Amino acid sequence: MQEPLRIVVIISDPNLVAEGDAHAQALEERSRLLRIGLLEAGYNLVATLPADVFLTERLAQLQADMVIVDAESDARDALEHVVMATRDERRPIVMFTNDSDTAHVNHAVAAGVTAYIVAGLAPARIHPILTVAMARFKHEQALLAELDSARLELSERKVMERAKGLLMQRQGLSEQEAYARLRKAAMNKGMKLVEIAQQMIDMAELLG
């Protein structure tokens, strides 16, 4: 049976709620509904943390699968802390807010927010929202992995072509012979073909 997602909720200001402040009370109600929705959907709400300089370490210690930002969309400090905390170990980020300002939406998405949910928070919506956010995050990560793989392949191909060119120019070999020479050298030294090619290029540059 699959373990429930470990959720960490980030709040921008734990001391925001003030008695008699309608706006603050609305934020408190949103946070309450969020917690109810997470628990009813069976998620593992492991912590509620402030957005501060210790966030990176805390997320690592808690092994969070997903980060939920419960804050006003213009709370850029909070969002920046979250983005920095997930920069090296990416996690889906879902943001709940009452502000529909499109400028804030664009900023949040550009900062790496996976899903941006405006108002109308009902506990029953939590599960489908987080399910879609996780699916989107995994899809984006797969695309990034494919892009990195393509870039690496292109880089290695350039190294191979350059190494073959050096052999062809300096030893009068054909392209096929140059490739065979590189392949044999790689096998003899127990190295990858691209590694022996880079080594040859480095030596040629060193010797001029």
C-alpha cells in the first residue's frame, strides 16, 4: 500500500491573525479548511512552518513530498524562501491564496509554483487539486530530464566529432578509422568512449 504524501504547509506570518481583523480571520478560516481537507483526504500533514531562513534544513529533515504555501500571493518573501528551499531538491509547490491579481499569478508560476489556487477553498477540493499538482510536477520533471539527456547527448557528440577530427587531421585517418581508434583506446583503458575522446582533446590542447 502506497504511503500517504508527506505534506508541509508554509505560512508567511504565524502571528498574522488579530482579533477583530476581518481579513486576518478570513486567512485563519482558509488555513483551517486547508488542514481539514488534508486530513480528510488522508494526507500526512507533518508540519506547519514559517517561511524563514531555516526552511531548507527543515524540509530536508521532514522529507516532505509536497509543499503547500498558505499565504497572500504578494508575500514575496515567503515565496522566495520556499523557492530557495526547494531549489536543489525539487518538490511540487501548491499555493492557496485569496488574491486573483494576474501579476501575482505570473510571478508565482515563474518562481516555480506548480499550482496556484485562488479563493473558494473547500476541503473536498484538496485531494483533486493536489493529485493534479503532483501529476503535473512529475510530468514537468520528466520533460526536464529528457531535455538534460538531449543536451548531454549533443555535448558528447560534439566531443566525439572533435576527437575524430583531430585524429583524421593529425594521423591521416578516415572517419571510420578514427572512430575505431577511439573505441579501441576506450576498451583498453576501461573508459567510456566520450571520456577517451575528451582526454585526447585535452592532451591536444595541452601540447598545442
